[in-house]
Amino acid sequence: MSIHVTQLLKQYGEQKAVNGASFTIDKGEIVGFLGPNGAGKSTTMKIITGYLQADSGTATVCGMDTTKDPIAVKKKIGYLPEANPLYPDMYVREYLSFVAGVHQLKDVKAAVEKVIALTGLTIESKKKIGQLSKGYKQRVGLAAALIHEPEVLILDEPTSGLDPNQIIEIRNVIKQQGQNKTVLFSSHILQEVEAICDRVIIINKGNIVVDDSLANLQKGKNDTQILNVQFSDAVEISMLERLQSVFRIDEVSDTNFKLHTANPELVRKHLFNLAVAYNLNIVSLQTEGYSLEEVFRTLTTSA
């Protein structure tokens, strides 16, 4: 395992920023780390990277304790913090050369050129960092995190400030890196997490409220799914409430309804029978999973 966190506790006065968090992430996994503002995401990431010390509990990276071997741990980690710290008066190549020197890389020039190409910085690489847009500054931070080819990547809001095309490019970089690295990836853009991650950890008020695969989360509780049914003409919702095995109905419009059920095949049959009995015309009928946004809202508003 590359990241192993056990019963982490970090408290500021009366507030528990992280309250007994535990999880494990293996090599080759890209894990989305989600939570509302102030939930404890950044604090947990800072503890894993050794920038903060937990009040109790342990965090190990590649088998090394972050408290006992902080320097060795930092060599294994590429970290992009939410507040991306850069030197605005340095040129892009100059800054990346400086970072490569800190990591004592043998061929600094080759490492800089490689990471510039990887993160799409080529056209801006001769500018001072202070002259760059927020999106390109974010790329510089990502390049600095990748330059020493770490085994573990900790990325806190890596696509912040990027335009849609840049987001896709950085998404592809993260996916590529995730093939042979361990990636813990935090974002408020849930579509990004759905596109990049296979597994999601959600933290709320310092507590881990879920740690599961994206596929399992989108099934909903008790493997519930959504049947999205659209009729050609308006239908009274009371008519659909007669259907068996449907525990919730969302009325999108008077012709479009989302039926929540644990038995979609049975509900399909009942819908067709209902359509025949009342001469209803079903335009479309599709099964869909719960969006990550729905799962996130449910878990972070009820906890």
C-alpha cells in the first residue's frame, strides 16, 4: 500500500478538523477526496504530506511514517496544495530548475523539459510566473509536483482556474500518472471526479462518511436505481404512485418523471402495463445511476 491512514485526529481548540479518519490507497489507484468547505480535506492532505502533524493517529506513505521520516516521505510525494505557492518574479523554467535542484535531480534540464511538455507549458515557459493566467500558474504547480517523478501524488484542487480545454488536458495527465502512481485527488468539480476516479472518499465535519467505488455509490442505497420515463403527453403523478416497488418519484415535468426503485425490471413491466391500460405513449425509458452530486448532497447534508 502507498498511503495508509489510521485514526487521524487533528483538533483546533474545540473543533475537530479531522476526527478519526482511516483509509488505505494502493499503487495504481486514483481516489477522489471530497467534502464541503471546512470538512477536513486539506488538513488530512497536509498531514499525509508531513506539512501538519496530527494530534493522534498515524499516516504512512510507502511504508514510512510521516512523523518519524518526514524528509524521506516528502521525497516520495508530489504535492499540489490548494493555495499554490509560487515565486511570481521567477521564470517558469527557472522555477522548475530550482525545484529540480531541491530534489537533487541529476539531469535538471532534461527533467524540466519533460515536465513542461507533460503539463502543456511549452508556449508559456519563457514567461515570468507572475505574468501567467491562473490556469497556467496551476500547471506550473502541477509540473513542480511531478518533476521528481514521485510515487505518490497529492493534488488539492488541481483543475482550479483552468478553462474547459485545459481541464481535459490536465485530466489526461492525471489519468496517465495514475497508471503507475498513487493519486489522492481533491476537487469541488464533481464531474471531474467522475471522469478521473474509480473510488471516492467523502469526508464531512472531520469524519469519513463513505469510502467506496464510484460504481457502488451510483447504485444508491440498497442498489436502488433510477428509471427515467418520458411520455408524449402530460401524466398525473398520482397514476405513477400506484406502481409497485417505486419508493420515490421526482417530477421533472408533467411528461418526464424519475422513478427510484430497487427493482427496475419489475417497474418497467408495470409501466408498460399501465401504458396499455390507460393508452399512454412512452417516448423513452432509460435506467440511470445516481449522480455523484446526488450522493454527495445526501451524505454531507444528513451527516
